Amino acid sequence: MRIEDLTRDEFSAAINLDPIIILPLGATEAHGPHLPLGTDSLQPEWVADQLAERIGALVAPPIRYGMHSSTRNMPGTIDLSFDTLYHLISDILESLVRNGAKRFLVLSGHAGGSHMTAIKEACRRTATAYDSRIMFLSDYDLAAELAPRRGVAPGDGHGGEVETSRIMHIRPDLVGDDRPEGEFISHGFMVLPDPECCFPQGFAGEPAKATAELGEELNWHVVKRLEELIMRDGL
Amino acid sequence: MRIEDLTRDEFSAAINLDPIIILPLGATEAHGPHLPLGTDSLQPEWVADQLAERIGALVAPPIRYGMHSSTRNMPGTIDLSFDTLYHLISDILESLVRNGAKRFLVLSGHAGGSHMTAIKEACRRTATAYDSRIMFLSDYDLAAELAPRRGVAPGDGHGGEVETSRIMHIRPDLVGDDRPEGEFISHGFMVLPDPECCFPQGFAGEPAKATAELGEELNWHVVKRLEELIMRDGL
Amino acid sequence: MRIEDLTRDEFSAAINLDPIIILPLGATEAHGPHLPLGTDSLQPEWVADQLAERIGALVAPPIRYGMHSSTRNMPGTIDLSFDTLYHLISDILESLVRNGAKRFLVLSGHAGGSHMTAIKEACRRTATAYDSRIMFLSDYDLAAELAPRRGVAPGDGHGGEVETSRIMHIRPDLVGDDRPEGEFISHGFMVLPDPECCFPQGFAGEPAKATAELGEELNWHVVKRLEELIMRDGL
Amino acid sequence: MRIEDLTRDEFSAAINLDPIIILPLGATEAHGPHLPLGTDSLQPEWVADQLAERIGALVAPPIRYGMHSSTRNMPGTIDLSFDTLYHLISDILESLVRNGAKRFLVLSGHAGGSHMTAIKEACRRTATAYDSRIMFLSDYDLAAELAPRRGVAPGDGHGGEVETSRIMHIRPDLVGDDRPEGEFISHGFMVLPDPECCFPQGFAGEPAKATAELGEELNWHVVKRLEELIMRDGL
Amino acid sequence: MRIEDLTRDEFSAAINLDPIIILPLGATEAHGPHLPLGTDSLQPEWVADQLAERIGALVAPPIRYGMHSSTRNMPGTIDLSFDTLYHLISDILESLVRNGAKRFLVLSGHAGGSHMTAIKEACRRTATAYDSRIMFLSDYDLAAELAPRRGVAPGDGHGGEVETSRIMHIRPDLVGDDRPEGEFISHGFMVLPDPECCFPQGFAGEPAKATAELGEELNWHVVKRLEELIMRDGL
Amino acid sequence: MRIEDLTRDEFSAAINLDPIIILPLGATEAHGPHLPLGTDSLQPEWVADQLAERIGALVAPPIRYGMHSSTRNMPGTIDLSFDTLYHLISDILESLVRNGAKRFLVLSGHAGGSHMTAIKEACRRTATAYDSRIMFLSDYDLAAELAPRRGVAPGDGHGGEVETSRIMHIRPDLVGDDRPEGEFISHGFMVLPDPECCFPQGFAGEPAKATAELGEELNWHVVKRLEELIMRDGL
């Protein structure tokens, strides 16, 4: 159930049941020539909707902007600063706490290091300042658990077979047919002013191998793993 | 055309045509017992999509959070601070400028005073720092032009006949049937710690008079007026 | 009574009577060829002094700097940023609260949108964080109530007949004789990098029609309306 | 000549002559039982007006708020934070630079350590970022040069014989007759949460010895020394 | 060569040779009952000194404070905020750039996620704003490469066999003899207000197995790997 | 006893005895051709270690970076901003307070005005927000008490006979033999963009007269005076 679809009174009634609030965090980011810029939004939003239905959670309005480094200079990437992202998530969580929410699943489609830290610090601030329980992760990490068992190559990553398969399941109309191989070129520990040189093709992996069937399996794997984690860790 | 649905290369091609970028800004805000919390998101997003189709603009991923005062303490309102909202819009506009965009229509569904100022200052910063043209307004103000000519009462406002009609056209399934009358109680120039007392029912106007037909007319009026303004002011 | 003229002990005695503290906020801003840069300071300071005498209020030291947009690039306008203005007013109000003050009338001579929002947000912060009552407005808005009834033209505004008349009453020596007509040219909803183009002459209205008599009437109208509002709204 | 008394065009003409801009900085601060809270405003403003007349300088609108430590908890002291004061002065200087001003005398009546640093850092920022020359000092330090030669006791300081004499010359009506002796009690290098304990009477020195004649001599000494310093250091 | 041991002129001569500047970043952090709080400072400082001698680099004055989460509430941990750490490293790098430095190795003994992001963002800002090359890593990660090949258990981590061995080599006098086993207890993706519960003993691994010989090998491994990386990545 | 040399449990035991925590603050700053850049670090660190031994205090990890104005543009000076320095000291003090510390001696080797204010404001914030006692000073000021009695010339200052003597006692190997005379050239109250012009030689005084014997006496004078002050002011 999307919070934005509820009236004031329906929201009040729902919040009284102490539901988990899922906050899906996307991005607008270049994902190679074959995937839409909203790839990182589509995945966690689909997962959030399915999971919410299964466990009776509420889904907060998604954010479709994040913080980017290696793709920052590629066409179509829209970038927030660390501070903006931190305060955006802090404000939303704090406002939901004022509304009576106590349990949160913050689910990010994008998994860049600084992006994750900005969100994690916002979660930490909320967990420390209020009596709230927060789980925070990227659904990408759960999908990547299953991938090797389904023959996905080790170097698969940003815009690769896993992400392409998942989008082929969610929005097949947005996936292009021209799907060459993409390579990640490590620059070790150098902090680069032009980090896009790490992705000469703009993505990493073999999207040509992607299928909607694999995507469906990966997407449902994420949903089920989240159910398990919520149960196991007592969110 | 939604930017998030384009691939990197489709976006590059589109931006080379110097399109207007429409950034729809919504909110998650209590709108009385009969309207969904996402009321202020639904309206500008509908308008943005229709307008984009007519004039060949690109629609950036919507933001569905804003800054609120009088409804801040009502259930379901999620509130950003002034600074967060300012930096959020600044970052997005600046990032789009880096991507080559030069013309922007920033369209806010919510029209609260401080909310509008935060966005306007972000627009001003971008217009001043870069060579870009920006039009910024609330679609509410354009809808309100037509309202009196269609018999809407003068006191109609937040969550009233205009907004209810517009949502009945866009998402009739989200509008409740219990639609009493709502009153705005002025407290003059007092700056209140509990400004929700200005809206005892949580909205202002006669939503019982709302119809999908009026909503359709209002929604299209907004689209057409925007077309005229863009032409007249040479955006 | 000006706070700055009291000794420590006189201030202590006065504050124990729970007086209203009037904080007059001016500006240093171009007002056409005929009016002094301190026009927006002179008006609220005169009003504050008269009102204080009538109701036994204390007048805090005036601020003569504000935030400007349309006149920002005209000679003589001195401009604070939004954040500076917000923190300045916040600090002063908070410091007065620590001193025991509980009731405030914040009176701004300048009425620009972002300027007013910066001050309003500072008032809101104080009203919310402490047990204090705050009324905030521009005296311009009260003067403008009476103007049409005295034959002032509808387009009268910044530096026009109303302001010129009021300064002719307060400081006639500072008003110039060359008073052509000034026009406001709307640019609709465009956010302009050069907003001074809205005021080709630097002001709007017919200052040639201004008289000290009208000014006197307007100035006293403001004082009396403030008395009524303070009574009505129970400041 | 006060900038606020000039019209836009008079200001333009004046600034073209490359005048020194004097910015008088006061305070609202407890000065014992005998002196007004505006003591630190009256002194630099008087000096600024006299000096401006002698050397053809422009006087910017005064600020009557500063940053305080040892008197912060005394009745009537109104306190800005370090950051607010820094940004206030920075904004004003930068705005004047944009207006064409190149030479500044920033003259503070209050001489507290952190207060002076906040202003000095704002001056330094302006001097470094723009091609401008800035002299910054407290007029108190110049008055204190002469004091020992006129028999003022070594421990004289805040609210003492020097300041009382100077106010007796400028605004004798604001000086009280009850003027006991005040003592400064050093707490060495301790950073105190209650630093007002350093001034049990709220001031330091023998204000009973103050005279308007001494005040007049001190005030003119400051004016003349400033003239010399401006000449000597080529402001 | 430590920068702090050079005179102004020796520094000038050295910087003209375009040396690598090594900035060693430590921490003051609880490391179980057997290791000193300065464990994370001792390691990168030793490495920096050895490496500097071998490649002719300059060592900047070390920082011995960092940002901590899981050990934050343990006795002896001293914690900087994200923003403080970011600005500290930014200021130092920028100041060194102004001094003519162009190549940096930023070497952190502590490897916590948010700590590393704060430093990385500071490095990124410098690399982007100036023409400088920066390598940034934790020496811990290099030591951990060798550890499994020397029989260190997979769960070894904070304060474990690797760190204990390294300190036994550098400062044996600071290592305690009571060295029980320590366990890391994962809480999955929960963001905890009391993250110290992840380290019931305050460290992870088998420090009883630590030896100075292993420490010496690990320490030199780090030095040599850094030499290789600097060569390979053309710092 | 250095905090960084203690284990977690040793630190816990020590803090329970309510010790004074000494925080030595140094700098990396040009001190003429004859003194090392770390001059301002060596002095307070030596003092802190001696004093700690005599009174049973704990020494926190030193900071070797500060804020500089007149030497900012000289080779080897590394500069923090006011805000960075303020937050750095605030964070460390607050973290130590959370650890149970209640008494602090903050001892700065560098004594520049803005540097001292940044640290003092951080101390003030801590003293006000928590129940802690803080003494803050520069050891330079104590050394300068004795200097005139030992024949040091009045103009001696930055990098002069006092500092050179002290370093000759602490680290004679770091003091150069070429020690001409240095002059301080006052620019009165001008706020200069190039303040290094005040020190044409980079220091002030007659370092040729410096001796290790004088340095030893000065260094011990500082230690003993601190003992007296701690006793007298009841730190």
C-alpha cells in the first residue's frame, strides 16, 4: 500500500497497527546503451510493492535521485550531493517518526559507496535519536547472492546481466536490444577526477545473456530474502 | 517523455534538441478526509505528462515531498526543511545544466509560501549562476484562475472543490465520498506553533460540489495556459 | 521606549511587566530617483515608536538591512542572503526570549517574498521552540489597505505614491522633487537573473501625486490598525 | 553622510568619487546600572558621523547587535552567534563591493575577543576575495590610549570612566547618577559557563569620576586618531 | 622525512622535487583489552615512515582521530563527526596543494565504512578541484591480503591476530598478555543505536596467536605493496 | 601518560580517578629559516608530557594543525579554516566528556588571534553544554612572562629568541645555525590580503641569542606556572 494513495484518516488507522514503512530509494543514472536511466528506481519500487503486499507494510513515496561517482559524468546521470541526500533521508525518516512510525526498511536500488554512507548516516541518526528500528540495504546485494548460482559471470555489475534481467521482468519495453559486453577497468586505490574511465562501455557484464525469466527469479528472490531478514532480525 | 524511461543515448539525443525539462514537484500532505496524501503529486505529474507530449518536453523524475506549515502536524504530512528542499532542487537543476539542459519548467503541486520560496531561491541560484531560463509556478494558481468562472466559492482552497475535482479526473478511485464542508480560520498575522488550527476540518471549501468534469476542464486549462505562458514569455 | 536607551535595570523592570517587544526591520534599497535608500527603515521605525508609546511596548534596536531580488542590482541596494537574515532574526528573538520576553511584533518595512519568508521562518522557529507569541507583517500591507480609498492607482507599489507620501510625512527633507511615473513590467513566472528589468524606472506608481497629508494619514492608519490587530488576535 | 539618507542617484554619484565607507558596529549590552544598553552603538556612530564630515566618507547603516560572552547572561544583552555576525558583516561588505565601494573603515564599539574575530574574519574574507582595502578596529582602543594621561585608573574598562564620560558627552540624558565602583575579577584562563561572575557589579572602573568634558576630549581624540591612521596607513 | 621536522626553506626545496606527500590517518579507538587505543595510528605512521625513506616521500603530520560507529560507545574511543573529518582532510589537502604538492598517498589505519567515505569524499573534492593525483586506502586492507596465507583465521578483524601482530612488531611494550578470543556478531542490515553489541569482547579474532615475527612480515608486506601500487598506478 | 598508549581498560581505570585531560594543540607553520615547521607542536607536547607526569594527568593525542593568518602564504604553513578547527576541538572535547572526562587543560603552541578564538569558542560550547571545567591558554604566553627578566628584547615574538631557545632544549637537532635578526612590521589596523608582509624575514626577534639553557628554563617555567594556575584556579 502506497502512503500517497491513502487519505489522512486511512493513514492514521494504518499507522496505529505499527506497520513497517518501506522507503524505496532509486536513482537517475546512466546504465549503458540498453537500460533506462530509471533502472535503479524500478527495481526497489517493484520489490517494495510486492513485499508490502505480503507483509502488510506501507510504502513511502519513492525518491528517484541519488549520489553518483563513477557514472557522474555520463549523459543522463542526475546527482545529489552527500549532504543533500543525507538531509533528505533524515527529514523524511524524522517526519515519519513524528507521525508515529517506528519500523523502517530503507531499500536502495543504487549501491554506490558514498550514496550508501549518506543514507546509512541518516538512518543511524534516526535510530539513535528516536526509539526506532531501521533496516537498510541495497536490493542489489540480495540479487547478487543468487546470481553466481544461475551462471552469471563474476565480473557482472552495474548495468550487467543481473540488472538487465530484472528490468526485462519489470519493464521489458524499456530494455534495448543492442547489448554488447561491458568491462570494469579497475584503477586500484586512485581517487579519480574522471572515474567514468572505469566503465568504458558504461556498464559491466554480459547483458546479452539476460532473460526475463532470470529477472523474475532474481526479483522474487529479493522479496523472499527480505521477508526472511525481517523475520530473522526482528525488524 | 519521462527522462527515467530513456536510455543514456536516447537522453543524449533528446537533450541535443534543447528541450524544455519539466520538473514536477509534489508533496505528501494531509488533504482532509476525502483526498489522498499524494494529491499535490498527482496534479502536476498529470499536467507535466500531457504538456510534455504536446510540446515535446522531457519530464524529470518527480519529487513527492515538500515543505509544510499549516498541515505539518496532521497525520500523513511528511515534511522537508527549507534547506533540504532548497538544496534538493538546486542539486537537480545544476546536474541537469551539466547535462546540457538550458530551459526548465518547475511545476509545484503544493503552493505553501515557504515551500515556494525555497524552490524559487533554488531556481534563482541556477538562473544566475548558469545561462539557463527557468519558469516556476504552482499549477494550483492557474487552476484557480478558472475556478470562479465555474462557480467555485471564493473561500475554496487546500483540499477544496478545485483540488477534489482535479483528482476525481485523474484518479477517481482515490477520492472518498464523505466530503463535508471545510473552513479556513484566519489567525491574521500571528505566527503560530500550531498552525493546523487554521484548518479545523483539514481543508477549505466545498468538495461535495466537485465533479470529474470540472476536474477535467481545470486540468486541461492548466495545460493550455502553460503552453501559452511558455510561448508568451519565450521560455 | 527604545531598548537601547534603557539601562540594564530599567530593562529588567520593564520586561517584568511582560511588554510587547517591537522589532522594526528596515532595508537599504534603491527606491527610484526621489526616495532615500533608507525608505523601508524610516517607515516601520516611525510606526514602532508611535505604537510603543500608545501601548507601552519596547522597541528593539532596528535592523536596516534585508534581502532583495528585483532591486538587487540597482545602485545603493545592500543585500543579505536568506540564511544570514534568517539567523539574524532567530538569534535576536532567541536572545530576547532568554531575557524574559514573551510577546513580539516583528514589523518589516520591506515586503519582498523571500525576505518575508526568511523572517517568517525565524519567527516560526522561535514560536515553536519557546512559549512565545509572535505577530509578523509588513506595515506596507496595512498602508495598502487604505490607499485605494484615497485614490491611489492600482499599480502603485515599490517607491510609488504610498511610500513617497509616507516619507514626505516622516522625513520630507529626504524626498526629491523629480518624481516621474514608474512602471512595473511583469515577466510572469520567469525566474530572472536580471530581475531589475521589471522596474525600468526603479519604482512603480505616480509619486508626483504624493503629499505629506496622505502620508500622515497612511502612517497613522498603520499604527491604529496594528493596535486593533494586537487586540483582536490577543498578542 | 549617511548612505540611507541618499537616493539611488546621489549614492551612485558619491560612490564614483571612491569614498571611504564607514560601517559603525554597535551592540545591545548591559553596561552596569548607569549606562544605556546602546552604549556601544552610540560611541562609534557619533565618531562615524564626525569623521565622515571631516574626510568626506559615507556612513553605512549601523548594526546595533554583536556577540557577547562575559555579559551574555546579564539583563538586556542581546547576543548574535559567531556565525551570524560573520555572515552579516561578510554580506554587507560584499554587497558594498558589488556597488563599487573599495575602501572600508569598520568601526566597532564593542571590543570583545570573539566579537572582534568574527568581524575580522569577515573583513579578511572580503579583502582577500576582492580588490578592497579595509581598516578594522574598536574605537575603544583609541580612547584607551588617551585615558591614562587623563588620570583614568588602570583597571578601567567595560562601562567604566572612559565609556561613561563618552556617553555623557554624546547623550547625557541617558546616563544615570548612581555610579558606584565596579571591579573586574579575573578567572585567569578558565573558560567559564557563567562568565558574568567576572563583573560582579556589571562593569569595571570608577564611573563616578566621569565628566562630559573628558568624554568630549576622548571622542574627539578618537576622530583625530582615525584621521591620522587613515592617512598613515593609506586606506 | 617528516614535514614537521623541516624548516621553511628545506620544505620549499623538497616540494620543488615534486615528492609524494604521505598523510597518515590514525584513530583513538578501543581495540579490546590487549591493544592500545592508538593502534590505528601506530600502524600507518610506521608504514609511512618506512615508505617515505624508500621512495623519498614527505610525511605530513599525522591525524590521530577518526570517525567510529561500532566501537563508538566503548571506553577510550574518541569520535569525530563525518563533516568534521571531511573538512579536516579537505583543508589539509587544499593547503598542501597551495604549497605546491601534487601527489598524495592518504593512508588510513582505521577502515570503518563512514570514516573511509568521509576521507574519500575529501580526496575526491581535491582531485576534482585541482590538478592533483591522490591514492587513498587503508593499510589494513593490504595486510589482510597476506593474512590468510599465513594461517590467520577468516573471521580475524578489528583488534585480531593481524593488528596484534603488527603492534607487537612496532611497539611490543604496549601489547597486553591477556588475549582471549573475540567474536564479531553480525546484525545483518540493521542500523543499530548500540552497534557495540556486534563486538561483545571488543575485537574479533585470535590475538593469542599473534607474534612479532608475523607482524614484521605484515608491516613490510604493506610497505612493499604500496611501492608496487604507486609504481603500477603511476601516482 | 598518553591516552593513545593505554588499552581500553587502562583508560577506563584512569578516567575513574577524574584526571585532568591535557589536549596539546600544535601547528605546521613557517618559523623562519632556522626553526622546524613543527615548532608550535613540539613545545606544548613537551610541556604536556612533563606536566602530566607531575600531576597525574592524561595527555590526549596531539593535533598538529591550526589556523594561520600572517604566515599563511609562507612555504610549509598548513592551514585549517576557522570552522574546521572549531568543530575538531568541539568533537574531541564532547567525545571525551562522553567518556567521563570532566576537567580539561587545552594547551596551544600557536597563539594567533583567530586560532585562539576558534578553540576558545569550542571550549565555551563544551563548558556550557556539559558539567565540565576547562582551562585554555597558549604556553607561549607563559614563556613570555619570564622572557624580559632574562634579557629577551621587547620585540621578540614568532620564531624569535624565546621559541628558538625552547626548541634548542627540546629538539636541538632541528634548529639551524643561520639565525639572522627578524623584524615585525606593523600595518596598524589594516586587514591585509597579504599579511605575510608583516614578517619580511618570516620571524621576529634575535634567535642568534637563543640558548638551550634559556630554553630549558623557559620550558620548565611554563610547566611550573601551569601547576600553579591549576591549583590557584581549581581546575
